[in-house]
Amino acid sequence: MPDPNFPDDEYISKPMSLNQPSNQPTCQLESSSATRKIVPAMSTPLASIFGSGFLVVVPILASAVGPFALPAMVVVAIIAFMVGSIVRHNILCAEPVLSKGSKRLTVLLERVSGFALVAAYVVSVCLYIHILSAFVLANFELDTAFNKSLLTTVIIGAITFVGLLGGLNPLEKLERWALYVTLAILVALLIVFAVYDIDQFLTQGQLTLPAMPDRSAWEIATIVAGTLIIVQGFETTRYLGDSYDAPTRIRASRWSQYFSLSVYVLFVALAQPIVSALNGDYGDNSLIILAATASLLLPVPLIVAASLSQFSAAVADTVAAAANMKESSRQRIKLRWGYLLVGVAAMALAWSGSTFEIIALASRAFAFYYLLQCLVALSVCRNLRERFYFVVIALVLGFVLVFAVPAG
């Protein structure tokens, strides 16, 4: 699944001369020796991509397409990779233009997309803590809509309070540990699900797949469109310029997607024969039931991993939203007030609907941001083939923005 004009080696950026023919790539990539920082640079996008998606992807796709969850996941993965190529294009081609401020349209679009990203992060903060609440409360059989909203509000309020007092830097250190714990529980789930599937096939001679829900093609398309947030996070490399150079960020973004999307596809495939244990009742914490069906040892570690990963992801997105707010406002909004605005907005959203409704809203918010990034890419691109590619992706994102709906 290669990116257009991004060969799979190491790079340095080389902007195109303005006198170069318009049928040539907008910018080029040349070999570079920067390799050692790629793995550390992958930790931020991977932590975000795995932040909540693996906890909810199976029940969402099962409720939407039943036995066809695997091909649906493949479609989502392909679209996500295409959108990721826009981010990588802008690291290479838009950032030099933005640093010079030579194109007013590009600068304006980037500034607007910065505000759009802040809004998307606000929704994702609410989503992460809402999922955390669902998993924690399920362990005490207190998983009601009111309790989830209340606990979500309390936790976001605590994060906001810490941010106001002295900043969130100490809590940010949880990110890498949260990623390690998440990957460990993912590996455990994959192994146990694989063993369960093999045992089911050997004893029954076949694998039991979930029933197809009674949905029209339009309903399926709009629900699957609402799952974009599941694989969101690859855009974070776009904003790591203070820590890593452009070639490193491009490779980190690509390989993060290669790895995470492969894991998602395998995870959905292995989970399908266990989904029938839900009896058609798909909730935001259904993975706990699937884990318990495969092994009684898994639910508690899963809840711990979910809590740690969701809390860490919420802190990271709060910091990112406040930083983007400060930058987009030209330093007018200080970080502490950014934390307050993000926290208040996220707490208000906590009472706006179910987890699946917030997931659809988050998908639409990020679709709007990615759509603006498509426009940024178009504003610096003079290659007709690439422009057509960007327009196609923009149309897909426009569909998500307008028509995405929650599962259920």
C-alpha cells in the first residue's frame, strides 16, 4: 500500500523549482541517513491509533456488517492509509511553504485546520474518558448512561484541574508506558482469540460468524464512515517537528500505519468467531465479554490496559489541543487557559450521548480536519495526478463529515 511519490527508503525534502513542469511531483525525496529516531517517533502515533480503537472496533463493525466485519475493516484501513498519505505529503511539501509564509491561502487553510484539530481533540478527549468509564464501571456492574457521563466528567475535571495548577507534563510521561501495556494486552488477546478459533474449528468443523444485521447498504456505509476515529492518530507526526526532522516523521507515520492497520485487520479477523457470544447485544464494553469468553484470565488485565491507555490518550490530546489553540491564536491563549477550555468543552460533551454517538461525532470532527489538510495539499501541489488523488480523498472525507452516523 505505497504512498504516491513516497518511495520506501529514507528521505530529505527537496522542494520543486517553480520553473519545473507542472506534470512533475510538487516536491521530491532523496536518500538520507536518518534512521535511529524512527522507532521513538512511532510511539506517539501508535499510542493514539491504538488509544481506543481496539476496544470498540469489534462491536461497532459487528453491529454494522455482521460477518463482513473483516472486509469492512480492510476498507477503513485503506482509507486511513490514503488520508495518512495527505499528512505525509504536507510534512514534505506544505511545511516549507508555511515556514516561509509565501502563500497566503496555504497559511490561512493551515490556521483554520489548526482550530479544526483543536475541536477534534476536544471530542476525542471526551471519547477516551467515556470508554475508560464504560470499562471501569462494567467491572462493578454500574455501567449506566448517567454513571458513565458522571465518571467521565469527574476524570476530565481532574485532568483540567492538574493542568491549571502546574501543567500536564508529569502525566504525559504515561504515554509510552500506556503504549507498552496496550500492545501487551493486544498480543495476549490475539493469541487467546487464535487459540479459541482453532479449538472451535477442530470441535465444530467450522467457525461461527455473527449474523448479518437487517440494514440497508446506505445504513452500512454511513455507520462504517463513522468508524474513522478508530484508526486516527497518524496525523500526530505532523506536529513533532521540534523533535524529529521531516524524513523521520514521514517514515514514522507510514510504518505506524503499516503496523497498526495490520494489527487491526488481524484482530477483527480473529475476534469474529467469538462475537456470537454477544447474542446481538453490542455495547461499548463488549470486548470484556469477548475476552471472558476466550479466557477468564483476560478481563481484569483488559480493564487495566483500557483505563491506562484511555487516560494517557486523553492527557496527550488535552496537551495537543491546548498547544494548537495557543499556536492558532498567535500566543493569545495561554496553555493553562487552553486546558480549561478543552476540559469544559469535553465535560459538556460527556452528557451529549452514548459512546457510539461520540465516536461518530469524533470521526466527523477529524474528517473535517483531514479535509482541510487535503485543501492545504492542493494549495501547494502542481501535479495533476496528485491533485486528482487528493480530490478523491477529499470526497471520501466529505462523505464521512456529512453522513457518518453512530452504530447501534
